[in-house]
Amino acid sequence: MNIQESIIQGIQLAFQNSYNHDLPLDQIVLAPTRKEFQGTYTFVVFPFLKISQANPDTTAKQIGEYLKENVAVVADFNVVKGFLNLVLNEKVWLDLFSQIYSNPDLGQLPANGQKVMVEYSSPNTNKPLHLGHLRNNFLGFSVAEILSANGYEVIKANLVNDRGIHICKSMVAYQHFGNGETPESSGLKGDHLAGKYYVLFDQEYKKQIKELVSAGQTEEEAKKNAPIILEAQDMLRKWEANDEAVVSLWKQMNAWVYAGFEATYTKMGVSFDKYYYESDTYLLGKDIVEEGLAKGVFFKKENGSVWVDLTSEGLDEKLVRRGDGTSVYITQDLGTADLKYKDFQIDKSVYVVGNEQDYHFEVLFKIMRKLGRSYGDGLYHLSYGMVDLPTGKMKSREGTVVDADDLMQEMVETAEHHTKELGKIEGFTEEQASELYEILGMGALKYFLLKVDPKKRMLFNPKESIEFQGYTGPFVQYSHARIAAILRKADQIGVAYQNPDFSGISELAESETALIFLLSNFEKKISLAAEELSPAVIAQYLFDLAKEYNRFYADLPIFHEKDLAVQAFRVALSALTAKTIKKGMSLLGILVPERM
RNA sequence: GGUCCUGUAGCUCAACCGGAUAGAGCAACUGCCUUCUAAGCAGUAGGUUUCAGGUUCGAGUCCUGACAGGAUCACCA
């Protein structure tokens, strides 16, 4: 039985004993004691005054007395204004520590037999990835790791939007202005090359609109009639008709883009188990429309269009098939949801997609539930906020984006600059040094994007570069490197910290118990992060842990400690902290260095 | 206009789902490297939690209504 459970049970007994009242266990809640008071757990007695028929202080004291006498783990208590603060005895801390320390599966919960798919990244193939995609990719990868640590079998999926009017725009512009340029001939990454022509398309399009307007057309007419947009639309029709020349150009440009994406994904440190392509899935879902009609979930209007009526659930009517029988966006998403299930028999499915599609997913999930899908209740939209610049929203067509490749490169360079300035790479080979810059630069970037609650939109100011001090990735990484140095020395001088005997330790410092307490919360935080689909929970926890460790490090001697049992304990405590940091950071997709 | 999200220190963010005197980091200021990594530690200062009501022992958190910002509401994707 763990500590909390035994205290809660003790409180239940206290109520029986003192007030002859049966209090259900789930009504007894312990909170961590605030730092300024003595104790570890706090029991708030206000809700129970009707039961005790006494004032808060008296009630708290009565329960405290009972616990102190009858519950082994409770050493002492104090009462402050109706808050019962419980102090645990020293042996509990050491036992708790030993228990975690000897667990070979630190941070890994047992398999729960459930399969979950995490779909993330999902790029368009007409342009390179930008800052917003970084948030998406880091979130998706991290959430997949977190779910895996919670015992799920996880399938990471990437649904590539490789078809449609947007890629046709790049293709048309390439035909006009490309002059046979290739990534090889120009030295441009394939995704950047496609993006270049997407921008060129837009410039030409705007130019043509202007011309038509000055020739007397309205803005609206001009937008419809500009020759280049007509060309793009024509190309899309040809693509759908499987026109050989168009398909061949499409394949070539997409191949370039994929090579570029691959390089970016490698640098990001993300990966996928399954790729879906919209060119394969965009016709799916038509059978589901028929199924929905047969089941009465959908209905048909006079012109033949098919709709779902969600007004009873506070939403609107939503089109699922056009009057001419063709699909709309949501049609293929219905089909793809089924496809994912057919492929993997998943229990849950997480879609990492920006919050501009909140409504779309609400509708999609409601439909799947109405259709009675077994996985309907396991559908989640991990909706995240946009990353804004001080100048406002990023617009790829207008070139006001922070490019993902550029930003990652800058971060690594900044890390190099910082490290050299601090003179911390003595004895490093060149490879080791550049590996370190990579770890630190990417760590800073990932941590920066993941420490914020996903659903909040966030501001990125390129002028104020991402920090390396304080609440940052490098701070946590630094704490790890610091401990690694301790462990190297411990190995060197032969401290027995692997299977230590702590029986001789009679007293623990406050910073030691605080550290053990934090370490004991790791699994709870992993569960919470999974429940909320929020890597920010882990990021926050790791900062607290690293902070607490640094306090311990500054407060207490390790190798200068004369009592060898205490020394071994402190080394072991350091080792467990390092292990927890390493595992926790891996859940964020961040590596930690041995030296920095 | 309807719906959804957000609003907390100068800035970026927390607050364990209703608990104590609302906490961190950055920026500012003050200490600490002839003991294990100072990318660190300790401290000072900084708040009417956008506003107005309500619910109760107790509200940043729940309810109502304003205000501000964002997203969305296409036979677009």
C-alpha cells in the first residue's frame, strides 16, 4: 500500500473512531503541503465540520492525534487554520526512495492492452514546414511517447496532403517559370523549391488580377478569371482524370518535397510508423454516406445533397456530400477514420491539428458516434493554438513565416555560441562538440514550444532569441550533466551507490525529502500528461525536479560528506534524479548530455 | 450576428479540477565560485487574477452579464 492510501484509510478510521461516521474513501483528498508550512500532505477539514460538530482547529487536531498514534507513516502533525499538515517519518522516505530506485521500469507503466493512433505533422506538399509545424510535430511526437509510457501501443501516423489545388498551383508556376530547375541544379531543398513556386504562383496571380481589374472587371470576377488560376483548376481536373503528363510532374515535384521533409523530420527527431496519402484516401467515405443515409443519420435535400443535422446538439446542419455526388473535405475524413481502424483495430485515435479546425472535428466525431463506431468514444482532437509572431499571423504566401529548417539551424548555432562563450567544451572532440550543440539547440527549441499548455496560442519573438537559462530545456539538461559528473566521480572513487544500504541513516535534510517526494510523483505526472494530452505537464515537472535538485546540490555536500552511508545515499539520490530527468526529457523528444 | 477558445507581475507562463499569504522564469537590483559544472544557488522588488454581479465556510478556478483578443460558422481544403 502506498503512503497516500494508508493515510486516507487512516483518516477514514479516524472519522469512524471519533465521530462514528463512515466516510467514503473517494471523499478524502490529500493535497501536497505548501512549501512555507511543515509537512508533506495536507488534509483540509472544512468540508467535514458538519460531521465532526466541532470547529476546524479542534477537528483537525482530533484527526491529527489519531493519525499520529495509529498510522505508522505519520510522524507528526500541525494545524494551521483548519489545515491539517502531516509530517511523515524518516524511514518512510528511505523506503519510498529504495522502492523507486530499484524499479527497472522507471517511467514506464505496464501495458494496458490498448492501441492508440496519433496522427500529426500532416503537411501540405506545396511548401516547406514552418514554425507552426514545429509545434505540431513536437507535440505529436511527445504525446505519442507519453501515451506509450502509459502502456498504450502507439502508432504514429502522418496523413500527407499531397493533392489538390495547392500543389497544382506550385506545378503550374513551375511549368511557367521553372526552366527545368531541380534540387540538384539549384542546391535548393526540394520542399523549399516547391514553396518557391507556390509563392511565384501567388505573385503572378495577384498581378493578373490587377490587370483584369484595370481592364474593367470587378475584383471578384478577376479572381475567378485570371488565366493562371484557370490553369491550376484545369490541372487539378487533369490530375483527377489521371492525365499522364500532369501525374508525372506531380510525382516528380512530390518526390523532391518528400526528400526535403525527410531531412527536416530527421533534424526534428520525429518519426512515423504509417504514412497515409490523401491521393489514396480522398475518394473514401462515399460508402459511409450511403450507410448514414440507410441508418437515418444523414438526410437528403431536394437537390440530392446529403446532410447531417446536428442542431439538437447545438451545432448546425453540415454538408457531407454535394448535390452532384462529389465529396467534400469531411467525407474523406469519415472514410479515413474507418481506414485507420481497419488497418490497426485502434481503440483510440488522437488528431494533432490546429484549433482552427475545432468545429470540423467536433462534427466529425459526432458523426462517427452517431454511426455507432466502436472507436467513437476514443476520438480526440489535440487542438493547439497558433504560434504568432509579434507582427501577427504567419502567412506562407506572403513570405512572413519563420521557416522550420532556418529556425532549427539558428538554435543550434546559438547553442554553439553560448557554449563557446562559457568555455565549456574543453576536451571535446569536434564531433562531440557539434553533437552537444545539436542536443542543446534542439532541446531549447522543443522545450520552449512544449512547456506551454497546447491549447493556448503563443507568441514567438524571433528578435528575443530563445533562452538558455531559467525555465528552459538547457536548464534541465544542465542539471543532468551536473549529475553525470557526480556519477563519474563516484564510479572513479568507488562509491557503492548501486545497491546501497540506508539503514544507518537517521536523519534527512529538507531538500532531500523534498527531492524524494518529487521523484515519487513521476508516474502520476506521466498519467496526468496522458490524460490531458499535454507535454507541458512533463516540462513543468522536470523543471521543478531540476530546480529542487540544484537546491539540494547547493545545500549539501556529497563527496565531502564524512558519513559514507549518507554519501552513498546522496549519490544514489542524484543517480535517480538523473534517470528521471533523462526519461522525462525523452517523453518530450529531448536528449540530455553527459557533459556540457 | 451564432458557437468555441483565451484573458493572471513590465514580458513569457504556472496554480495538483473549489482550499492557506496566487507561484516560477525573463528583465531590474543584492549577495554566493582557493568544496563535487555559476547554463547554478540564495535574496529584494514587482498583483484589485480584464470588469460587474452571484453561488458558499472559502472563488483565479463554478454560474450570469459585460469588455478585449483569437478561431470558426462555404455544395473550399
